[in-house]
Amino acid sequence: MRAPSTFKKSGVPPERLDAWIAALGWERLVNRQGLMWKKLPEAERARVVDAASARALMLAAPSVIRRPVVEWGDGELSVGFDEARWETLARRTRA
């Protein structure tokens, strides 16, 4: 397992974000329950309607990305914490 990405302050490289969007979908990556999302002006939130607009926002404000994003050893990606899923992925990665 690759350590969860620490992109909150340093940002996420565009090519990595593109891979996450392709694998997980932009809807799973944008944390609409997070404080950063809630602090955005309504007009800015309303502009997030597709992968391109979500990508632009996540690159400009990485704090809106749901965490943790984990790149598992077998190439699997996960976002957010789900204990049962993590246990399954960790077992599979160690095998």
C-alpha cells in the first residue's frame, strides 16, 4: 500500500488527479460534506457539474478532495475510510 496522499496543503499533481477521476469518478472525490466545500460561495459550488469543472476546483482547492485517497499495492484506489474495505484491500495487497 502506498501511504495516503498528503495533498491537502501541497496539492495533487494533475496527472495523479486525472487517474483518480478516471478510476473513482469525480463525484466520489469531491467532499460535499466538508468544511471547505461549505465555505465556497454558492455560485462556485453550482459550477461543479462535471469532471472538468470538478478537476479545476480540486486543483485550485485540494482541501475539497475527500480523504484519504489510498493507492493500494495491487493498483486499486480507495477514497474515504471504510474499515471493512480497508481490511479486504490490505489482505489482498499482502497476498
